[in-house]
Amino acid sequence: MPNDGTAHRSHHEQSIAVAAYVRRHNARAVPKTDFAPHSPIRTWPTKSPARAP
């Protein structure tokens, strides 16, 4: 094992492990609900402002 602070033998092995972690994390992710419910941004108009020509 290299002594560079990782438990992986190569960059390729490390990238495989990171990709697997990200896929596993994303598969279990759920959307946040009621995030900052009292934030003033929630009272902003929902329509987009008119665009300048």
C-alpha cells in the first residue's frame, strides 16, 4: 500500500471506489423538504421577471 494517506493501490482503484460511493449515496438520496421554511426567499414572486428586449 502506498503511504499517501489512501487505502487504494492506484488512482484507478481509488476512482472506482469514489464512483461506487457516489452512486450508492445518490441511490439513497431523498429531496429536502421544508428547507428554511421561514426564509424571505420563499415569499418572492414565482414568475420570472420580464426580459429586456
